[in-house]
Amino acid sequence: MGSTILFHPSIGSTNDAASLTARLSGERSEGLVVIADEQTAGRGRRGHAWFSPPGSGLYVSVVLAPTRARVDPGRATRLLTLAVGVALAEAVESAAGLRVDLKWPNDLYVARRKLAGILAEATGDAVVVGYGINVTATSFPPDLRDRATSLESELGRSCDRAVLFAETLAAVDARYVELLEGRFDAILDAWRRRAPAAHGARVTWTTPAGPVSGVTGGIDDEGALLVRVGDRIERIVAGELTWEA
């Protein structure tokens, strides 16, 4: 992890840059890291923009190859985003002393405000995992002010981005090794301990038949969110959820 680190003062998307390098380098790209001081076209899941102003956050993408896992490569791939979420939560706690919550499938929260997000995208036999962490107490756009937060806003003091970057790489590497070795329970247990909203929260999502609401009941061993709808359990593997207050 991090044997090659490419830094860009400004770039459209670190995920796009990492994906291009992975396609050109093949198997040699595993562990490649792309980091930028600013993204001009940063994005989150389902095409949402990711606010990435210069000097304000940590914008990183890493190239991983969970398909080479020794045990159940398919399951390792399905659990990759959860594993990175756990790693980032651990890194934030280690670097800044702030405990954060995980929200399925890929977000880090403090109370009701989003601190960080993860975007995993397949590229050939590899997966590019991008993550953005809001660090400085910057001025968010109007549509984000009530929904986003930063480390410095929560801490009331400065946070060293270089230290945070190093901690994230170390933590992602450790959890990635667990995936490759098939230690899935360690990742699932760690995720569950940090995800209070995975139980007892009301969520709504859209189906071809219309909106459906239910109450969360944890995740299964494949990382799918379980939601009780009436007298049945729905298994959510992807899609956009609305989490009700």
C-alpha cells in the first residue's frame, strides 16, 4: 500500500486518475495511491458531486485487487467498501482523537452530519476506492451546510492532513490484509460496533412499485443492509436510501 503515490495540486477526480493508471499498469498497480489538494470534478455515489476545495480535505484513491483474496474472492470484493469504512473511522480516531459513526454503505458521520464518504469503482480486475474526508472548517455550499461537517469544526482545533493521510493508508492496508486472508468476521464485527443507525433507524427507498419504508435490522454476513418492512425482511444490496431523523 502506497509503494507508489501520485500527488496532484489539482485534478478532476482522483478516482479517474487512479483508474487510468490501473488500466495502463495492470497487476502492478495494486497499492497505487493518488492524492490531490483539490478536485474540480470530485464525485460520490450515484453521480453526486463531492465538494473538494483546495487545502480543505483529504482526497485520495487507492487501487486494490480483492479478487486475489485467498478465501472467497467474491465475498472479499463485496465487503471491500465496509472494510475501508472501518479503516477510515479507525484512522480518524487515531489521528484526531474523534470517534465517528459509520452509516451503510459508505459514509462516516458525526451526529447527523457527514464527515467523509467512500466511492468504489471497478476497473478491469481491480477496484479503485476513493475517499474524501472534510478536514478544515471551510464554508460549505448552502445545500451542504446543515448536512456536512469537518474534523476541525468538531475538534475546535487544527488537524494535520499529512498525519491523517498516513493513518488512513496504514488502517486501509491492515483491513485490506484481513480481507485477503478471509478474516471477514473481524471486519463485520468492527463495522457493526461503529454503526448505531444499522439498527432501529427508519429508511425509505424507491422501487419500481414506488417508495418503500422500513426499520433497519443490521447487516448480514455479505454486507447487505437488512430492513424490516411489515412482517418481512428486505435485503438491500445497493441503491439510494433516505435516512429519516
